[in-house]
Amino acid sequence: MTIAHESFGRTKHRSSRVIFGGAALSSVTQDAADRALEVLVKHGINHIDVAASYGDAELRVKPWLKDARDSFFVATKTGARNAKAAREELHRSLDRLGVDHVELWQLHNLADPIEWDTALSPGGAIEAAIEAREQGLVRWIGVTGHGAQIAANHRRSVARFDFDSVLLPYNFVTMQSAYYAENFEALAAACAERGTAVQTIKSIALRPWLGKTRTRTTWYEPLESQADIDLAVWWVLGREGVFLNTVGDVDLLPKVLDAAERFEKRPDDAAMQALVERTETEPLFV
């Protein structure tokens, strides 16, 4: 069994349905990063998602791309909101990655209303993105974010600009919020109509750390056991038309990929509710 591949929205690239979340490389050694690459190759992952703000992640990916650039769809992100700063950040990312272009460049965590308006107005980051696309520095343009409002925000974003991809949280507990679920479903419908790829994050989120000593590099406390991770991953992959971005911890990465490779069908609500009660899962966003 292998992880399925399907068209990444209108790009037509046959991406693995599981995308490598490069935040996992933020603070690891190159040796650890190279071991992670071996795991990705073993499972057929051909899509990498990093960001300018992910510590050393872009630098850790650079040696991979030197030897196998054509093997990966490469995405990175900018947190800049005005065009000048975004241009500078893009060129820094290209240099750190050691490439002359990336397939996808994303406006990172575009959630704050004031930042949203700045980024998507003349002189904003979107202007730099369009310019970079015309110059061949990026092929596609996306938007990302997290939080209770982000599905609603992304609906506004895709109405304001014809983004090629969106990225946002999606898991069983988050979708129990009627407000979030309503906006996620409306966003998903709009994306399907437009051919916009939908990437999902936080698949194995358990709860906020809430002052606990962090034992993982994820900003949330994750599920740990393979059986629990299986259910969480299978639930996400059970929705057609979405991609699952992997966990931000290299040591949990093999468990997520192992679960994805064994995916057959989505667990029912009873199984997921039992998981929530057994693990005392809590929403990340209120």
C-alpha cells in the first residue's frame, strides 16, 4: 500500500495527499533532517511545505533540492504584509532553499483584519506575489492561517483574490464547532468550484499545552499512540479533496505517514467521539 496522489487543485501537479510540514525542521540538525527525508521518500511524499519563519527549515531542505529538485513540489510562505518586505523575504527564501523558483508561495497566517486588508490591497504582499508569478519566481499563490475565525477569513480571501490554495486546521474536534464547520464547508465548496487546493493542518492535535513542559516541537500537545494517530489521520483523509500536512515534529512524522499509508476508510463519529473521550481531547481554538 502507498499514500495516494491526486491533483493539487488547478496546478494539476499530482501531489501526495500527505504533504510534508516543514515546521518539523525548524530546529533540527542536518543529519536529523536527512533522516526525515529518507522517511518521506520511503512513503512517496513529493510535496514539501516550509516557511520563511520556520527557523532553519528552508536551509535544511536545501541539500535535498540540490540533488532532487524535480522530485518535489516546493512551497514556502511569507509573513510580510507589504510588497517591499514580501519581495525581500521571497528572495531570501529562494536563496536559503537554493532554487530559482518555488511552485507555491503563500501569504502566511493571514488572519488579523488589519493585516489582511494591508496584504490584499495595492502595495501589499499580494502585489509582490503577482509580480513574482509574472517573473517566474513562483508558479502559484496561496494563503494560510489558523484560529477559530480562519475558515471565515479564507472565504473572504478567495473572494478578494483568486488564490490557488488555502491552508487551515481540520480535525474532528475543530469541526464540532458549528460556526467553524459551517464556514469550512462553505470554503471547501468555493474552493472546489474554483479549483483551489485545500490543505489541512492540526490533524493529530490533542489539546493546548496549557503551561505543561513541552515534550514535542509542536505548538499544541499532540496525540502520541499509533492507534490514536491512526484514527485522527484516517478521519482527515476520509474527506475527499483535501490534503493533510504532517505534524511539526520529526519524531512523530513516521507515525503519521505510517497511518496514512494504511488508510482505507474514514472512522465513524462514534469511534472519533470515543477517541475524544479516551484522550480528553480539547479544542485548540475557542
